[in-house]
Amino acid sequence: MPTTAENRIIELGYNVASHSSAMLAYWDNNLICRFANEAYLEWFGISPDQMIDKMLLKTVLGPLYEKNMVHIKGALDGKTQVFERPILTPSGTTKLARATYIPDLVAGVVKGFYVQVADVSPLNNLQGGADINNIEKVPDSVHFTNRLLDEVVQTLKSCILTEFPGISKLAKKHFISESKLKRDFKEKFDTTIFSYYRNLQMELAEKYLAEKRRNKNQMAMMLNFANPSNFSACYKKYLKEKSTRELIENIEKEHDERYQTFIEQVPVEIAMLDNNLIYVAASRKWIEVHRLQNTDFIGKSIFDISPVAKLKFSDILNDCLKGHANKCDEAYIERLDGSPVWLRWEIRPWYKRNRAIGGLLMYTEDITALKLKEKEAKQISLILDKTSEISRIGAWQRNFRTNNSIWSKVVREILEVPDHFNPPELDEVLKFYKEGASRILIQHKLKDAIENKVPFDVVVEMITAKGKPIRVRVIGYPEFVNGKCEKISGIFHEITDKELSLENE
């Protein structure tokens, strides 16, 4: 055990290292930072707390990483590296850096390497200076965040044809907290990470559909949508938002009175306000939805015309006048007459030729009918779920492309497995079928469906996870893509003793 004096020496050594003007660090053989001193904040604009046990060397170095790669590989091969490189720090100061990479050898194996980077500019100036060309500018914290978010976008692009990786995995992969990742991404791209991912998928779908390389059903399968109708709804929403976005962008390019006439004619709900929130123009659709047909609203404040807007939008509109955009997918509002309306909106500033904010463009969409349909669909879904529970009919699917199974709640209840149970490999699923005639029969039917596109409807005996024997009707419908069975979907119905007695009468 170290003595008190030895502990004091260790503590002093750590303090000296932490506060040295030279950069001191240790990188393991996976190039993850295990120690860094305070000098990194001055040189790279990144604190040790952000680096240690979190960041990869590539993330810290940025553009310098490729240039230093030969020395990094040399250190990992067990050879000490010494080299010089000019660096422009975030503060704008140019430093001639002398870097030393010392391998950490344990029993002949490189566990990582120590890094010391010192500023030798004063030395260089005494010797008559040097030719410091091609200065590599180290990004400040804003540029660092932008670079990290661009890497997140690349990860999302790589997952377009598989599945959304999830916030947790993205945060771990890029060494950032989930809350900061969501906040910074929203601030930079003005949308959520999942919405951005969906938009990437829809851009790909638009390209494939335009080139007639796939139809909508094939795109739904290709992008892992649960069914084609979900894909169609998502794609339709994407096209509508794209059309609106392009319209707003076109309006922002020109700040001419001609666009007032243009706005009046467009078939969507859009209004143009000046920087005092006075109505400049509005489309016919806006007038209709917001019930302004008998109102002389041009030249008057939106708050005077619609007092409800003042309650709901006052802070939002004032914030947008500062140069921000505001978007909402759905919100419930009561009109002045008390009638309810569900709205989707996007609000953003428009600019004069001198780039000063001239006012706001407001786009809204009345989605009340859609919300009523959603409510009706949920009620129907609840009824169907209840019917399934009463009749003991469940749904199942086996996807051979992803090698995954989906069981409904009723199927899990019938087979007496937990709610969180994940359907296992196909061989494990077959073990639920009673050994002998029932298992042989279902294996034969599955083989015939996969190879010959033959649907099946059989009654078999099964054994639940708790050992209970049951009698079940299993129906399956194979789905083929390009001559290959992609999945089998079907129905799972437990036959009760009462149903058996009725069949035998």
C-alpha cells in the first residue's frame, strides 16, 4: 500500500499533469480517451470531462486525424513517434505543436499510448521562424457539435434499409448524452431525430418510385413498414410537407408585392404578416378555415382579428420575429365561437432584400377530420381487441427476411408466455406443437407454404409454456416478393371444449 507521503507525491504529480500547458493524454488501443488534462480545452475547445471514457481520438482530432494516422499506427505498433504540426486553436492563435506518442507496452503487448503535445512556437521563432503553411483550423465548440451531429446523420443514413437505431444507441455510439443529442439535433435541424430518419426514407422512396424501380408495396417492404397502408400515409404526408416547404422557400426568395397575389391563389392555408403582425395577404383556404369570409382583416393585427390567436400564439409569433421557426404536428384549439379545431402549423420569418426580417409566413392545416378518424379507428381497434380476447383469436407473423416473429397479446395468452416474451427462432416455436402428428403436420404445411405458395388451415395439438395441452386452429397466408417467400401471416384460434362439443353435435 502507498504511504501517506507516496500518496501526496502521486496527488502532486496528477495536479501538475492536469494543469500543464502542454497537452497530456492517454488513449487505449481502441483509441478511447482514458486521461486528458485541462490543456485540451485551450487547444481543442474540449474539456477533459467531455473526453475521458467518452470520446474517440478521431472525434477530438477531426481533420487532423487522417494526417496523424501514420503516427497513431506507429504508436500502436510499439514505436515511439515524434513529429511537429502547425495548429490554429479556437482562440485564433497559431501554435507549432511538437507531439510525442509513447507506446504503453505490457508484457510485449501495446495497451495504448501516452500523448504529449507541447507548443514549440517560441523556440521556432528564436531559430528564425518556420514556414507554417496549410494551417489546420481546430473547430470551436459549435463546429465540434455540428461535426458530431453530421456523424449522427451519417449513422441514420446507414440504417435507412434496416431500422431506426434508437436514441439510446445513437447517444452511446457518438459519446453524447441522450438529452443533449435530442436538444442539439432539434436546434440544428428543426425536427426530431426520428422525423429526420423518416424523411431520409421518404426521399429514397420518392427517388425509387419516380424511377419506377419499386412500387409502393415493395417500398413498404424495403423500408420495413408494418404494412403498405402505413407507408402510403407516411409518404403522402412527406409529399404534402415537401410541397408546402418548397412553397414557403419560394416565397422567401422574393419579397415582392407579386407574392401577395400569389399567396391569395395558393390552395393551402397560408398567411403573410408584417413585422407588426399585421395581415399583408392570406390564401382563400386560410380565409375559409379561419372563417374570415365576412371580415375585413387585411391591414389589421392578427390578434385583433382572432383574439384566440393571442392566447395561443403570442409567444410563438414574437419568438419567430427574432428569426426562429416554429412547427407543430398537432394542437387542439377552440375558435372564438367555441367550435373545436385541430391544427398543424409551421411559422417562419420572411426577409426583405436587405436581409432584415419583414414579417412572418404562417402555414396551417385543419386536421380535425383526421383526428376524428383516428379517434374512431382507436375505438374500433379497442372493440376488435376485446372481440379477439373473448373469441380467443390472435394474430401472428413470421418474417423470413428479418428472421423475426410477431405474436399478438392473445397468442401469448393462449401459449401462456409473459407479455414481454419475444417469439424465438422457428425451431423453438415448433416445440410448442405436440410431438408427433401435430408437429409433423405443421412442418409440412410451413414447407408447402414457403416453397409452393400454398396457404394452410389446420387444427393441431399444442403444449403451452406451462405444460397445458390445448387444441388450436392455425391459419397461414404466405407472402412472396420476387419469387421468394418473405413472410407468413395468419390467425391463431384456441378451440375450447364448448366449441368441440358444438362441432361434434
